[in-house]
Amino acid sequence: MSTRSPSSPLSAKAPAALVGLLAGGAAGFLLTEAVGAFYAFVLGRALDVDGTGVLLAAFVAVPVICAVLGAVIAVRRAGQDRRRDHRGC
């Protein structure tokens, strides 16, 4: 017999993934806004996303990457919490 607890069903991880996705996306959006505010207020120069495609891609990719990372982290943590509950700790 295996001493490992069964993995969490998908339905138990779905709410965690959704919350992680939303929280990570919001964090990524705030990160891009903070960078834009830093350039505008501290350096005195506005970022022009129309000028370069790389900057526009970065401003789109950062919230998406943060959202995916948030979902992955939330699902992993939900699985760890569920295993801890099964062990009785």
C-alpha cells in the first residue's frame, strides 16, 4: 500500500486556479502600471508603446505570465493544503 494521499480532484483545484489567475493577473497589471508611473514621474519620460512592438508585447505579456504563475502557485498550494488535511497535521 502506498502512504501517499490521493491527489486532489480537479473540481477542488478549480476555485484555487481561478483565484490565482485573477490575483496574478492583477499583480502583473499593477507591476506594469508601476513601471509606467516610475518612468513618467521619476524619470520624466512617458513610455510610448506605439513606438516599439517590444514594449507593447512586454506590457501585454507581463500580466499574462503573472496570471499563469498565480494559477500554478495557487493550485500547488491547494494540493499541499489538502494533503496536510489528510495527514491530520
